[in-house]
Amino acid sequence: MCGIIGIISNKEVTSRIVNSLRKLEYRGYDSAGIATLVRGNINEVKCEGRVDALEKDINKFNLKGEIGIGHVRWATHGKPSKINAHPHSSEEVSVVHNGIIENSTILKKFLEKKGYVFKSQTDTEVIAHLVTEYLKKNSLKETIIKVLKKLHGSFALGIIFKGQNDFIVGARRGSPLAVGYGPNENYLGSDSYALKSMTNKISYLDDGDFCIIGKDQVQFFDNKGVKKNNKVFNLSKEDLNYEKGDYKYFMEKEIEEQPSTINDCINEYIDKHSNKINIFNFPWKVNNFKSIVLVGCGTAFHSCLVAKYWLEQNTSLDISVDIASEFRYRKIRFKKDSLYIFVSQSGETADTYAALDLCKQNKMKTCAIVNVIESSIARDADMVLPIYCGQEIGVASTKAFLGQMLVLYILCTKISFDQKYINKKVYQSKIKNLLSLSNSTKKTLKLDQKLLDIGKVFANSKGSMFLGRGYSYPIALEGALKLKELAYVHAEGYPAGEMKHGPLALIEEGMPVVVLAPRDEHYKKTISNMQEVIARGAKVLLITNKNKDEVISENIWEKIEVDQLDQELIPFLITIPLQKLAFYSALEKGFDIDKPRNLAKSVTVE
């Protein structure tokens, strides 16, 4: 994964490339680099580490060209280093690349026989030399077509050419790439966020396409070189100015934004006057399908697991959940009466997109739940349900997770009512409960000081467990994932009832354990499981909801109580303390909360 930026203009571009790379650091931050054309020659500067270090190096060199490409890297081939940083250049071209070239070893041997010498450990360098080789006997357009056919795997590419100040070439397969439009200049970016400070007019390359970008025009071509027209999207003003404000970290801001993003999402999907869910663009009747398959990765997968409980409880459909990275490698028996739902914050998650593509090839019904409505997954699905969370920059997802769950719950409620599985009274009661969710979320956010102290214990532990039953089990998985992502502490989420079947052996004196035990039908059983870990010396953090009855247990280390709410909606509330627990644990250890090590926000490689 990485961030790509390219600018062609009638004025100097270096400073704007650097500023755009800063915005893209959430996509990769192992190393960074920039290449510009100065008097027709390729000049490049690269460094290991962050964009700030790159800027210091740039000031030592003459890079003030009017055409250039830049890159922030998340390593796939070759360790983070100056040599392995992008761009990768030959005598004739310079290339930035997002993705993985699966046949790079074969291509490298072919090029070495031709006399090319490789400097780096990366798969990307083969692209620079391959383009150089094909340019010897082919036109620019023919070269691009032939090179793209040779490359196996996924890629988004930005390429500049020695002596050619009139264009940048972009190409994509599997990884996203956007084009932006400006006066007397145009832009290339791995996503729209890098381009928003310069333009609100964006086009996206379709899978397999390439483009030739000049100062005054952009030409799009399919993989055979046939010219095509790509739609231009206008970005909303709200998307153009997303900054940290008074917060030190984007993640901190995004946690605190959750009451308002929940409210925004509810306003989009619920008509408060008629007390109805207004998903009017649903293209199928509910009796057209008998099963739903939910597909996602990481945090999105956890939202799918929660939705499985809701859908099984409230509909007559068969429900299954798949991890996207496993989905397309299994022998799937597609059925025409199935609906496939794909969940992704970015809408560009490579594994999820590949699973969607497989379903489209088999003519299945597809629905996307995404945060970016212009994304590849959104564009290719039959139906799109946005989560309306706004930009999310923190690598560890927070408000998008709640947004994904919220849209899935709203969809579940609509299907349930349309199936006549619930009556109008129950339907309207569910909607009424949803309307109180934002306020309950706001109250839950006030549990700061207690979690700040608790986070110090988790930060300094060698491992922890998160336990839950029913709706709380997927939230336990999500809580453990957040602690791993941010504090680099080993953490595991388990169904509470599974402790006796192995994991209990890991419990030792002083080990912190989170027990999620809302007052639902699983409550007493979960409390019994909690007693088992307390008896073996664990320090238990109990997260439950307010009730006049006391918790039936002794020796609880700490207890956090969220609002009393309909039990189907409790997952939203018990998630928030887990987000803050991970945040404060990472804060205690002094880690970079928005950019945890080895991770990137948009996972655009397999």
C-alpha cells in the first residue's frame, strides 16, 4: 500500500507534491520520495521515514520542475530504505507504484539478460526498466499497452518520461487511482484525499484503464487502447477541509465525532416524520433472496459478524459471514437467491473488491456498504449504502466501524419489516430506539478519566483477553484488534463460553481481561465465565450497562457502565470504551496513534 501524487502544471509543483504526500501519509510512511523533470531531466530525492525528512533533503537539490510525481511507501517487496523508496527510475523514466507485481522475479531475469542493472529489492523497479525497453521500438501508447499486459498482479502507476514535459501517464489494475482537474494543470492521486486541497473535480480510472495527463487535457483509455470518457465527480465542500482542529490526533477526533456521525447517518436513512426507513433504492423484493452473505476484512468483518446476529434474530434468511481474503479462494456455490453484501471503509480494499468482482462475474446480487461513494466497490456493486461518516484518517477505524454497524442494523430492520417478520409496532419501536442512540453515545464518551488510568495497565501488560457472548462477541474481537493495532500488545477476543476449551490456560496472576456483559439473555452465563478468570488471578475490567441490580460477582478490578438501551443497540455503546482503552494504552507508550507501525489505512494489496 502507498500514496501516489502527480502534478503537471505551468508552474512549479514540488511544494504541492510534498504537501499532498503529507496528506497521504496515512496510506504509508516507511519511506518517501519525489521525482521532477528539470530542463527535461529526471531529478529524484528519496529517504527512509516520513515526509518531513524528505522535505529537508529536497531543499538541498534543484527539484523545481513543472511536472513531477511523489510517493509515500508501505513496504511489500524490500525493507524500508532509501534505495527501496519510490520513485524508481531508469535513464528514461521514473515510476511510482502502489500494489504488487506477482511476476516481478520472471520479469527481472528477462531484463537482466537485456543488460539492465537493478539497484533495489522492489518489484517496482522492473516496471521502470520494462517501460524503457519497450520504448525502444514502440510508441508511447503501444508501450503502455504492452507493459500492462506483461504485469501480473495489482498496481496503480504514475510515470514521467525524460525529455517529455507534456504529460504524466497513470494506470491501474486492482489498486485505485484518481485524476483531478485544475486550471492549466491536472493531477494524479492514489485517492481523492490527496487532491482535495487543489481541486474538487475528480475522475476515477476503471480497472485496467490507463490515462495520459497533460496540462490542459486528460485522455482515458481501456486496456486495448480505445479512448473512453470517464465520469467527473464533484467532491462536497465538507470533504475538502477535514483537519484535526483542536485535537492532537485524528483518531481522538474521530472517536469524539461518533455521536454526530451517527446522527448524520440516521438523518439520511430515517424519515422522522413518517417514522420509516427510507432506503427507496433497494432494487430487489425481499422474497427474491433466501440468504445473505456478508463479506469484509478486519474491522469491517467484525461489523458483519454483529450484523449476522441481528439478521438471524430479525429475519427468516440464512446468514453467513466471510473474510474477504478467503472468499475468492474457496469453491463458492453461488445461488441466484443470495444477496452478497460487501463492507469496506475505503471502498478500495483489495480483497473485498476481488470478492465483489467474483460475484459480479457470476451475476450475483451485490450491495456495497462503504464510506467513499466514488470508490471502486461502490461503483461496481448493484446497490450502494453509504455510511455517511465523512473522512476517516486514523489508521485504526473508529467512527467508520459504528457507521458500518449502523447501516447494517438499519438494513436489517427494513428487511425484517418488509418480510413481515416484525409488525409495525415493533418496527417503529426499533426506529425510536435508533433515534436515541446518538445521545447515549455522547454520554458514553464522558468515561475518559477512568479509561485513562485503566489504559496504563493494559499498555504495560504482556497480553490480555476480551470476552463476550452474543452481540458482544464480535465487539470483543474488535476491542482486541484495536489494542493490537495501537498499543502493540498481544490481545485476543474470544466467545466467553470458549474459555474452558483452552484459552483459560493462558490466564495468570495480574493478567488484564475485558469482560463484555450487558444485561441481555447471556448476562448470567457471561458473569459465570468472568468468575472463572477471576479465580485464576485475572484483573477483570467489566463493561456492562446501567441497571438497578448489582453485578453478581466479587473481586472485579474495574467496572464501566454504559447507558441502558435496547439490547440490540448495546454493541454501539460498549465499543466506545474499547476504542478509548486502545487509544490511552498507545498514548501511555508514546506511540504514533494515527500511524501505527506496519499498518496502512487503505489496504489496496492482497
